[in-house]
Amino acid sequence: MKAETLLAEGATALDFPLTQEQLGRLTLYCTELSKWMRRINLVARDTSLEQLVELHFLDSLVLAPMLADHPNPHLLDIGSGAGFPGLVLAALFPEARFSLVEPRQKRAIFLRHVVRLLALDQVEVVEARVETLYHNSSSRSLQTAYSHITGRAVAEPAAFLEMAAPLAATDTEVVLFLARPEGLADLPEVVRTHWHLHAERQAVLPFSRAPRFLACMRRA
């Protein structure tokens, strides 16, 4: 099955059907990623096309309804890697703002390549560790507050909240990707006194039927 078909069917199963423009951008992105995977380590080389689409593109898509409901989204994606979830979401919402933070040079080069290829002028790629953003006023992404901060497989939930805290305003939603809702119960008491659950979203990935849970946290 082709990437375009997998993306279209998977998005519909997630109750977020894609327009032809969105589908075209994501298909081009997926095709380009498949080419670059042969040369540099972006995702595991033994990943099948179906796994690539589901575990990375469709998994990122679970966050899409939350951005769609926001009047002026600006998402910070920490440790973006090959662009998940930030670049996937940028391909869906070309009018929204996205800041992709990725410290590894080769991955940052790939991100900038896809941003140019898809003509995503609202996307900024920051080649740095997120800790350097706290004092880096040269990044234009720091001129306004973020509506959302997220990151996939960057750190455990408590550590990720600590990492995001200096960049989160009181109304910023820090989105945690969790395999199960019970993962919130593992947060230390000291973390739960500083953060509260503002919104949540549950989904099931369409091909593997793996569960996904997004927890949107706000500063208490």
C-alpha cells in the first residue's frame, strides 16, 4: 500500500480526514524521509512503510484536533528529530507557527530541507539544546508565548515538564505523549503541585490498534 493511501485511511480512522493539500504535503514529506533514511539515522532503518506512517505520522496527528481548536497556535516541539510531531502538524496548519528545536546537525539539516520543500514559511528550525533557549533572545520564537509545548520520546513526563517550565506561560499547554492515562499517576507529588491536567485526548492507532493518550498540562 502506498504512503498516500496509508495516510489518508489512517487519518480518517483517527477522525481527522485530510484535505488534498494536507495529504499532498504529508505524502511528499514521507517520501523525502524515506530517501534520507538510507543515508542518515532519522528513524530506525528497518521500519516498514506502514510502521513509518503509523508510528510517526499518524501518531503525531493525534495532537491535530487540539491545535485546530486554538485561535492562534504556536507550537514548540522539543527534540523534534525527523519532525515528529511538529513538522507533521505544520504541514496540516500552514497558517500556524511552529518552532522545532533539534540539537543534532544532520537532523536539523533534514528539517530545514523539508520546510523549504513544503514552503512552510511559518516554521523555524532551531539547532540547539532547549536549555539554551532560556537565555537566547536571538531566536524569533521567543518573542511571543507558545500556545503548546510538546516532544515525543524526549524525557520521562516529570523531566519533560521541568524542561518545558521556563518556556511555558500560565496558559501554555504542555502536551505529554503517554501510552496510557495511568502514566499521570506516576508523576511525583511535587510535580503535581505545580501542574494540573487541563485537557486530554485518547485515540487508538488504526493499524496496530495501539492506544495513545495525550495529557495537556498547565502550570498551577
